[in-house]
Amino acid sequence: MNIVLGITGGIAAYKAPDLVRRLRERGGDVQIVMTTSAEEFVTGTALQAVSGRPIRSNLWDKEAEAAMSHIELARWADVVLIAPATAEVMARIVSGGAPDLLTTICLATEAPIAVAPAMNHVMWNNPATQANRRVLEERGVHILGPGVGSQACGETGAGRMIEPDAIATAVFDLGTSKGEGLLAGKKVVITAGPTREPIDPVRYISNRSSGKMGYAMARAAIAQEADVVLISGPVNLPEPAGVEVHSVLSAQDMYEATHDAIEDADIFISAAAVADYRPADVKAQKIKKNDESMSIELVRCPDILASVAALDTGPFTVGFAAETEKVDDYARSKLEKKKLDMIIANRVGDDCGFDTDDNSVNVFWTDGERRFPTARKSELARNLIELVAQRFYAARGTDTQPRLTVVSNIE
Ligand code: CTP
């Protein structure tokens, strides 16, 4: 795997030689690109010795550019990894600015980008950094860590760069070498977000789903080279790159779009919060209030997940269960009742689940289970997609047993 390793100016840059060694041990060909501030923390001589390649740092270095231009470097990369990544480099990538060689490569590459943030915990928690982190995730940049613990500044909190070994493992698990993604050649259909069930021309019944988990699953499936069709209810999220998105509003629309897409699908992941009921009668004109109480008659919406699971030669089917209590019990009974291959259960309430960036889930299948501690939805989705792939191949009787690596945000 060809890895462009960007090193930026954080104290964790002293771990860079160890990171290079671990990437090379796994078969990586590492080209280091340092920023000027990184040179304050680690010497190019040490890095050149461990990487076995001349260090690149200056966009205007005529000799180096003649040997391999920044555009060639951007094309050469199977992955661009930035470790440590400062708040500054994250902000630069978000803005699309390209003042130096590293950010120019980020702008010019089509390879996946992974960043391992390293900074003081107050800087990490600053709303500006968190907003940048969210934008990067939404654009499909893989955020590795950071870890929680004591920091070089003497304080404690989230912001430490995760260990070089965990970074190297995560980079090789991105499934980036063409044709080697866990889901290469497989079609994955995913539903996400809420549905809206109209009452009259101006009102509807809906729920608090943000769609973040389903969108994160779509990005994680793309990273494993699946062909992804995302059937999305109304959400406020950018379309993930490389995904075929169908936007729908009601449960009935979502049902139809799903069945249109499902015929040749290998895996169906039902992450949408589909309404169970809709108004029996949608009024053509806005309902006017009066002094009486009012009631709306509701009828059942189609159960999309159960209908896909009931298909004779249907795909490997994965449901979600969002519960406020007895999470495991309710999830297991849904697994059985809807005849699913797998169910991913999480607790929802005022403080967790909906419209948050974090989640923790328990996954069940007929003869097994796995529990994932609280992590960002993007990280969780990566691990869930690996598990889905593993169970999919096991169910189809093939030998492929992908490794399962949890990139924890807690050291
Ligand atoms: N689902 C679906 N179509 C529906 C309702 C739910 O496809 N009409 C899917 C969801 O995408 C999710 C799973 O079914 O994967 C959730 O199961 P469900 O039993 O419907 O959950 P709840 O609606 O929370 O059910 P209950 O009210 O019984 O807890």
C-alpha cells in the first residue's frame, strides 16, 4: 500500500518514526510529507532513515517536484494519512486551502484520507475544531481517535494521538487497495433518516432521527468498496461521495424505493426510523382549529425491513432497534420476529442515540452477539460494516473472515 504520511506540528510528532516502522512492517511504502512546524518536533534525517525515502516538505522544491510532482504524489497514494494532525491542518482541509505541499496533496488526491488528531483537550473540544471534525467525517475523511489521557501540557482529557500501532492497523483496515475492500463487488442497500407522514398540506408526523448512523454506514460500506444505494428520508446531511442516493418522504415512498433497489442486492441495512403509523386520511386543506379536542385516526405503515427479510432469495438483512428500555430483550425478539440475519440495538433517550455524534450498540445474530462501547458514529459504522461483512460471508458459506479491529477513542 502506498502511503503518503503527513506529519504536522504537534508534540506527538516524536512518535512518527515508530509509526513509519509499523506501517512498513505491514508492507506499506511510506512517503513522508512534513509541514514546516513539524520540523520543530522531529528531524527529517531520522524520518528519512526509517522511511527509506527522501522527505518532502516544500511545494516549491524544484528538484523533488521534477522527480515526482505533487500531483503525481497525490495519484501515487493509496491512502493519505496525517499523524499527528493539528487543529490547524484539520481547519485547512475543511476550508479547501492549499498553502503547502501536504494540504495541496489532500486537495489533489482521490485516495481516502485518514487523520489522527493530536492536540490539547481544550483545543479538541473547541466548537470550531468539533465543527471541522464533523465536516471532515461527513466528507468521508477517517478520523482515528484521539485518545483520552494525560497530555504533554500536563492536563488530562481527549486529544492524545492514538498509539502508532492502532493507527497503522486502522489504515490497513480501510480496505483501500483496489479490489481488496471487504465488500468489493457487493451491492448494499441502506435506508436512513426519518419518514414524514402527512396530516394535511402543512403538517406531518415524524421523529427525531437525524440519519447520521445510516449515512455513516453508507460511507463505511463505500470505504469497503461496496456499491451503495442509500434510500434517505428528509435529513440535513451532505450526500456521501460515491453513493447513489434516493430521497423519499413517507414510509410508503421508502418501501417502494427499497423494493425497486433490492432485487440484486447482497446486503440490506435498515437504519431508517420508519414511521409505524400514518394518518388514515390526509386532508386536502389545512385543518382549522376549534375549541374541541381532536384525534387523528392512524393506520399501519408497511414494515419495510420485515418485507425484505421475507423475500425468498432476499439479501442478508440487518435491522436496527432503537429502544428506551430492555434494549437486549426487545432487540432479540425483533431479530426472531422479523426473521433477520442480524440486529443492531441501541438505547435512545434524551441524552443518547438521536441526533448525537456518539453511539454505543449491541449486535445480535442467531448464535452470537458483540457489544461495542460508546464511540463516534463514524468509527462505530466502520466496525459494524466489518462485522456485517464477516457475518454475511459466514452466512453464505465462504471462507472470507475479515479481521475485526476496534479503533477505540479510549486508551
Ligand atoms: N422498520 C421498517 N419499517 C417500518 C418500521 C421499522 O423497515 N415500518 C425497521 C427499522 O428501519 C429498524 C427496525 O425495523 O431497522 C426497527 O424495528 P421496529 O420493530 O419497527 O422498531 P420500532 O418501530 O421501534 O418498534 P416498536 O414500536 O415495536 O418498538
